[in-house]
Amino acid sequence: MSRQAERGALDFSQEIKSPGCPFKTSMIKSFLDGYLTRKWGFRMRNSAITSIADASSLSWTDALLTGHERIDADHRHIFDIAHRLEAELLAPPEHSVVGEVLVELIEYTGEHFLREEAVMRSIRFARYDEHKREHDLLVQKVNALHRNFMDGNGDSPGEVLDFLRMWLTHHILHLDMELVRGVKAAGAPEETASAQDD
């Protein structure tokens, strides 16, 4: 994304938050849905797009609670790391530790995915393959972001943050919510469905 496009996106973001904004929420939802489809190949439900349109940073919100204590704790921690990454990406380069925070995000997210996959196997989750494929795609993308950053060829901070915000919100609101419904439908106690915790 060019500097001019980034400035335009920032201006647009500030404008849509103003009281006299001529854009309707439906227009913003439509724009975000089309952008996500073109950029990352997935579509989101209106509730997810609304939360993203209203989000100004990579911060946890209770709208992302799944109802599964361990999964929710992991998600909060991932958002904490992502929020620190956001601060580092926006910090002056000489003080930045982006690479270190990206490694922490990669490692913790990998541990979280292993726990989720253990939960899915424990209940013989019907959509295990699809859910695991999403995990694998995120790991590949974040590893590529880290590699590119270390090589000095990274995406702009805005693109990295947009990707993380959109992808994490989509994944939690759709796939993880579906997983927790599967845990509840299977009648598995949370302790059993979290056997791989630590």
C-alpha cells in the first residue's frame, strides 16, 4: 500500500467515526467484505464486520468470548501480544522490537492451535480439517511476515495490523465459536476438552 493510500485509509477511518459521516454502516460493511474477499479469500458475517468496522486497534473485546475458558484465555493473550506488536510497529524504528514480538506471537499462537486441535480431536470435531487448514494458513502468513520483516521487505505496518485484526476476528467469531458449540453439543466437560492445556 502506498503512503498516499495509507493516508487516504487513515482519513477515511477518521471520517467514518465523525458524527456527520455520510457513510452508512452498510457501506462500510460492504467495503470491508469485498476487501477481505479480494485480499485474503474469505467472507465475513455482518456481525463480524461490524465489530471490525468499530475497532480502532488490536484490542480484546468481550464480543470475542466463545464461552470456553481456556480458549478465551488464549485468545486474550494473543490479542495482548498483537496489541504490543501494534505499538512496536508504530514506534520509531530505532526503539522497535517488532521481530521479537512477532516471534512471541508465532510461538504462542502455535501452542494455542495445538490446544484447539487437541480439543477438536477429543470430540471428533467434524470440521477438524477445515479448522486446522485455517490454523496452518495463519502460521504460514505470520511466518512470512516475520521473514519479510527480518529481510527488510515487510508489508506496511497498516497491512500487517489489518491482516491480524481481520483474520483473528474472523477466526474467533466463526471457526472457534463453531468449535465451542461442538464441544457443548458433544457434552464434553471443559476439563476433558482441554486435556492438552499446559
